[in-house]
Amino acid sequence: MAGALSSAAELKKTIDAVLRLGRAAGADETEVQLDETIDALTRFANNAIHQNVAEHGITVSVRTVVAGRTARATTNRLDEDSLRMAVESSLQLAHSQPPNRNLLPMPGKQPYRTVNRFLGATATLSPEARARAVKQASDLAIRRGQVAAGIFSTGQSQLALGNSRGLFAAHRQTNAEFSITMQDDPAASWAKANSGDIGKIDPQALAKRASEKASMAKDAKELGPGQYTVILEPAAVLDLVGFLFYDFAATALEDQRSCLNKRMGKQLFGKNISIVDDVYHPFQLGAPFDGEGMARQRVSLVEKGVPRNLVYSRVSAKKAGKKPTGHGFGLPNEYGEAPMNLVFGGGNSSLEKMVAGTDRGLLVTRVWYIREVDPYEKVMTGMTRDGLFLVENGKVTTAVRNFRFNQSLIELLQNVQEMGPSVRTTAEEAFEMVVPAMKATGFHCTEPTKF
């Protein structure tokens, strides 16, 4: 990959320049956030690469405070005139705002725990290496009479945050992702992986899995609606339980927008369900500080099915008489905070064991097009996709046409019987989390689809 991220000294120089311009312009306080990314993408379809692109970008976001008012302006240019214009725009916007009675002084210097998430092998992976992996996957598809499509991307990024009270925080990381859909007309299946370490992504294993499941998915039969035992692969689990993340925000409870209102400290999920937010978990990515520069804390959210704790920004913590947990978003914002590094506790089972122990049920590759029906009971509607299979007497017997479902996530997490080990998981509807495969009873499949 061509190009390199700016040095720490260059970032600090830009931040110091903005802080100087903020003082000169009369800001009471100034905060600067720099986001720099270098991304490369190889896209393929019909068993051939059709796009290869690379992009290097940097943005500077400036927040100023004046007389209890705050606002933000952004630029993607680093010359002094552009930085001055961003500062002045931020001040003009701030002057037009009403005073914010909840606005706190910016935090000063903070201690941070060191995390190392920058892998040189990921950052320097060449377009040729990506192309070779795509060719091998496409060759597999051709040999099996299938059609492959997907993406292979790699990137590096860094975030730096500084303010006029002496705070400075910086983090850089790498990221790689491979996603493939194999079509075996009329059936298809899919596999995807995401990691900061390219060595932990095996494109050929993903292609093989998608290819095998696409072959299995042919000649799908239609089943009637009903409540089924389901074996949810990690991607299906992620795109369902991922919709719970904002419910653990203190602001969501204060605004009566959380399914946990009046349920904290009570048995809500099964006793085998435990959830933490932990940016330091080895499977996670992300900075060890939040949008205001506060150090992120590990927070135990659910213990043996009982919601115990919430996450707090500085403002929500002050209102609740708590300590901030380092989960606030950059100001100004309407949402307050949220846990962004969820880890669901897993078990010692496996997909094979779950299938072998099931008399009759459905094996679900993934779900999509998820929408919330009832926010308090957390009822979600959506559809299965890319491989739904009937399990009978401990074996996968046939492909099944996809189902639309209406399912309460609370009920789902009350009915979990078995879980596999927790793994870093990526899908399409929720951001990456660490979740296990799950076997659960009573999953509400409302109607079959036509594919």
C-alpha cells in the first residue's frame, strides 16, 4: 500500500496550530480531532476483479466553546488559512447556539492504557497480494461452476485528540476485511472476516466455506411458519444482539429509550448470558479513549442474565452521581454515549455439537434487513439469508427457503441453550463485536420467502 500515516510530531504540530488559532480568535476553549485513513480496496464480481482503489485522507474537526455555547466545524485541508477558517466557522456557529446548561469544561490531561493495534503486515499488504487471494477464490468458484463476488480491503488509520486544557491522546491501528458471496444458481452463500491482523484472515477458507454452503443451499424446500429451535452462526448472532448496544447508555435510560428502563438489577436474560464492554479485549479494535478524550473503562453490563451497569459520558455521569466510564461521543451530540466494544460471554460447545444435539431445528448462516418493531420488548423483524438449513435427528438434511422473523431479543437471550466460544465477528447490520454461536429455542419464523 502506497503512502504512510503522519508522524506523531506532525499530528501534534497541527493540533497546536489550531489551539493557537483558537486562542487568537477569542475561544474560551478549543478542542481538535484529527482523523487520518489510508484505505485500499479490491472489488470482484463474476469471478474477476473489476475495481482496485486506494485513498488517503485526513480531516480536522474543531470544537470551540464561547460563553457556554459550543459548536464544531471540519476541514480536510491543513494549511493555516484553512485551519483558521475552521476555527472561525466553529466560533460563528457557537455564537448562534443557545447556552448549554449541561456543558462541562473540557477535561485536562488523562492517563491511558497502552494498546498496540498497528500491524505492519496489514498496513503494507500489496494490491498484488490481494489480487492473488481473489484469483484463488475465483478459481475455486470456476472449478465448481459457481460465481464469486466480494471485496478484499486493507487499511490503516489514526486518531488524535487535543484541547486547550492540555489533553492529548493518539491511537493508530490497521484493519483488513475479506467478504465473499458464492452463487450456485439459484442458491448463494456468504462468508466474511475482519481483523486488525491480516494473518488472522484466511480468504481461501472463507471462499471454501461459502462455496460448500452455496452447493448445499440448492433445491431448498419450503417450511411452514412456527417457532423453531435455531442454531445461529456468529454472524447471525451479531446482527441480532448488536441492536442492544445503545440500550446500555445512561442517556438512553434517562430519555426512556432503553429496553432496560425499570429492569436494571432484575433477571432479564438467561443465567448463561454475560456481557461486558471491553476495548482492551484481544479481539477488539478501537482507541482506548472516547470522543472527549476520557480513558475507556471495562464495564460489566450483564452478569448471569442480570443488567448491572451502564456506560456514562461526563455529562450523564454528573447527572447520575457516577464516574465517567469513557464511552462518550464527541460533542455536541444527541446520543451521549454507548458501549462500542461489546463482548458476549461464550461457551464450550461448537456448531457441530449443536447440530448433533438437535432433533429438529434450523441452522442460520446470517440475517439481514433488520428493523425494530417494539423498542421496549426489543422485537426485531428481518429475514434469514445466504444459507438456511433444516436439521433433523442431529444432521443437516436439506436447504430451506428463507424465513421472515419477528423475534424479541430479550426472549431470544432467555432461551439460549448452548454457546460456542466467543469470536470477533463481522456481518452487515451491526458493527464488529465479540460474540459466540448460539442455539436457542422458540425462534419466531413468521413466513417463508420466495428465495
